[in-house]
Amino acid sequence: MNFQTTIQPSGHQFSIADNETILEAALKNGYTLPYSCRDGVCGVCKGKVLQGEVDHGHGSALTEAEKKAGMALFCCAKPQSDLIIECQEVNAVRDIQVKTMPCRVHSMEKPAEDVMVLKLKLPANERLQFLAGQYIDILLKDQKPRSFSLANAPHTDEFLELHIRNIAGGAFTHHVFEEMKERDILRFKGPLGTFFLREDSDKPIIFVASGTGFAPIKAIIEHALYIGIKRPMHFYWGARKLSDLYMLEMAKQWEAQGIQFTPVLSDALPEDNWQGRTGFVHRAVLEDYSDLSAHVVYACGAPVVVEAAHTDFTTTRGLPNDAFFSDAFTFAPKTPIAAP
């Protein structure tokens, strides 16, 4: 059965099957709603159902109180009637073609023991149009796609750069660190996601990254510097120990170009001789800013970090909900390890 969905305030309408999610149908019809994980974990796609009924699905980033208030996760919710939803569409990605393409592993470098920087080469005369901060899905035979943010800015698109952390028990990351070699062929789909710089704003920017959440922030900052954005920008990068800040010198170099940089360690080692900020990265922002009502925030990394930042910034520092842009990293289920 098909239902009609109307997006407010744009008035755009599209047909949706009862077995489709709202996000799937919107994207298929050319309307880009905010999204990131597409698995109900990050909450980026949260919006309001003004009229109609939905099956909320499996998403975990929605409370019972939010459901009662009419909210839904559009990446999980499926229609049970005609719908009117409220959501601010993202128009900047509408003209970018999502492609499925092969690529070749051009280089592999380990800036930290558990981080691999892959550079992927596209076929001759091919380029991928994308917005700084978007991601691609690596397509694996008979397995769930693996999503990785693009760490390079669009103006440096000779290679696609990915930052991959070695996850214990992760089948794909094990392959990357133990079996992959240069010149291997991969397939991917992209670009995807709505985590990118909104260039039409003049508000000061705060970037918050944890771990390899640095990757899309790196792309956005490099893009902002390249196009000459003059807004104040403050970058907070959180990690456990010093070696986890795996491109620390690069981040420090941005300071000479006007990017304020605050590294934060939560569990520094004695040998790190760390004299800088400590604790959770989003709390460093809270300590530095008593009022975020005139700022925008771009946050990327572990879901717990992104969720805590969103909650605390909006409830205690006055950050408008629509001024918080995020990309929460979620991991595919681990492959069970056979008993010896």
C-alpha cells in the first residue's frame, strides 16, 4: 500500500510504500532530509509527525516522551497512513549524484598504531563530487556496507582519504590492518550524509571531534580555509591518550591560519607528559563557553560523545537545536570469534 507524505514547511510531496522508511522514500524522490547513521542511533534524522501514524521501528535515539510528542526517527519510521511531517530539508546535496564505483587502494599509512589512513584512487577520468564532511559506504560481498567519512576536502579530490580505526573483532577493520594491500580493488557508494559546512551562515563555529571523528572535521576545516571563510572557528579534538591525536601537528598548523585549537585527553599516560586540557572533550567546550546561542556546532565521533554534546549544549548553553550538526560513528556488528 502506498501513502502520500507532505514535508512542511516546503510543501513537497512524495509517495511512500508502507514497507519503506520516510527517509528512504524522501531520498528516492529527490528530497534530502538530514541523516547520518541510517540505523536509528545518532538522532540526526529526528523530526516531527504533524499528522498521521507511523511504525517507529527499531531506532534507539528516541525516547518514549519524544514519541508521545509526535517525534520520529525518519530513518526508521514507516507510514501507517498519509503523513504530514515537519523537517528542514537540506537542499545543498540535491544536485550531487550518488554513484556506485570501483576504486583502487593507492596508499596505506598508520599515523597511530590503531589508525589506518587509506587513500583510494578512482578510475581514470573519474571524480567524485561531494561536500566536505560527507561519507561513503564501502560495499562488501554478502556483508553490511561499512561507512567511512571522507577526510579530504573537495578541492583535493585526486584521492579519497579515509581514516579507519582498528576495532577489536571487526571483520572489515581486521582485513584492512592484516590483509589489505596497496592496489587492492574496492567498491563504494557515495557521497552520502548531510554532515557538511553550511556556508550561508555568519555564526562562529565550534567543531567537536572524538578519535577518528577528526576525519570529516578535517575535510570541513580544509574546505573552510580554502574558500576563505572568515568566521571565528574553534576546534576541540578529544582522545584518550596523546598518540590518539594522530594528526596533531596538522591541527596545530591550522592555528596559524586562524583556527583556534584545543586538544583534550581523557586518560593521558604518564609518558605523555600532558600539560593540556583533560576530561571529556564536550565538557571543555562547556567550560569555555557560557552561551552558545549565537554559535553553530559541528560534532563527530562516538555516539556517546555526540549525544552528550547535543544534550548539554542545547539544554545548558542555549544552542538552538537546528544549529547542531552531527555525524555519530556507529560500528557494524562484530564477527563472532570461533572457540579454539
